[in-house]
Amino acid sequence: MAAGKKVFLLVLLLALTLYLMRVSAFGPRGEAPAGGAVRDLLAPLQQGLTWLGEGARKALSFPVSLVHASRRAEELSRRVAALEGELLSAREYRLENERLKQLLDYKSGPAAAAGLEVRAAAVIGRDPGSWFATITINRGRAHGVAENMTVLTPRGLVGRVIGAGEHSATVLLITDPRSAVGALIQETRTPGLVEGEAGGTGRLHMIHIPNDQPVQEGQVVVTSGTGSLFVKGVPIGQVTRVKRDSTGLFLEAEVKPFVDFNRLEEVLVVTGVRSP
């Protein structure tokens, strides 16, 4: 019996000890009173270790970031280059469409009114020499193109076909010294002959103008269609200077062509003439 009381008292004492330890070790919120002091004491050290760890992480990740940034910059550079290329292509298509629209408008407008049957062609080659001004177009006999057909643009006269293959043709420009075009001063109907200038200057001269006919700067020169291989009424250029020729029997005029032969990309070939 005494042994049982001793065991009971021992168990009771142990339980009481554990209870006192719990009460003394934990505050009202279950936090050790000494834990707060320790935490406050170690807070600066913990903050320093956290800062060092963060710095080390950034230092270790910086080269990787540089690699990613470099790759990203290269990717963006490639995308910018691709977009610039697409923009230039779109601009080229837009300009080409504008030129083709001008050809179509001329074909359905002034050309139709004048009774001209025309076929569009692209310039695919140029004579590199300085003495003979010729171009090559991508239309030939298979497309109804033949020798001596008039070639023009909506702005004015270009030249005439001097050789036709099956799918291409050679055009002699009016700026070539071998070219001669029967012409008229549009305002006064004064006749003359327009020739190219030797040396590849791109300038034109109107010769054999009767010296009793009034010719002035700014007047427009057109094809006469008389005794000529060219159809009538096609604009050639504008008079820029008038003088007497070396014989004194005729007047001579310098003519600036309406067509910019250095930027010639598309032309129209007159394949037939019908009554308007």
C-alpha cells in the first residue's frame, strides 16, 4: 500500500513538474519568452546573411543574365531586320502598283481615246554603252510585238522596237543619235525633226524648224505621225532653248524629254491603231 502511494505521488509530482515547465516556458501565445530576445539578438546577423546570400545569388546569376540578354538582343535585332526588309518590300510593291495603275489608267483613258492598242512590258535590260541608247523589254513576237512599233509611257515617247525575239524585244530610245522622230510644236503646229544627242547625254534636239515660224521656250513637242514610224500626238518633251542652226536657214531647239530614261521600269508598246 505504501508502495502504491509512492508511485502515485511520483506520477503526480512528474505531472506537476511538466505543467510548471510548460507554463514557464511558453507565453500566452505559445511563444518562448527567451525566444524573442534571441531572435532580436540574431536579427542583424540573419539580415546580413540574407543580404550576402542575395548578393551571391545575383553575382552568380549575372553572367547567365548577360547571356540571356545577349541572345534576346540578337533575336530582337533579327526581328527588326526582318521587319525592315518586309517594310522595304511592301514599299517596293506599293510603288510598282502605283506605276502599273498609271499604265492601266493610260491604257483605258488617253490611249483608248486615241485609238491605240497597247501592251505593257517591263524593262529587263539596258545597253551599257554610252553611244547607243537601247533597252530590252520582256515582250516579243509571242505577245504581238514587232519591229518599228512605238514604245511610250503615260508621260511621253520612249522610242521604237528595232528587234523582236519570241519573248523579248530591243527598243531604240529617242535619246539615241540614230533615232529621228517627225515632230510638231503642239501650240503652233510648226514641224521639225527630233534627234538624240551623241555621247549619251539624254538630251534631244529639234532641227529643220522653218526660220519664219515662232518657236518659244516652254512649248510642247509631240510626234507628227507624218512620214514617221511613230504614231501621232505622243508627247516628246518641252522646248528649253531656241537658236538658228549653223546654215542660218533653219531654227534649232533644245528639248527636254518628258520621260526620265534613267528611271524607266515599265513601258507600253503600241501594237495597233484603230479609229477612236
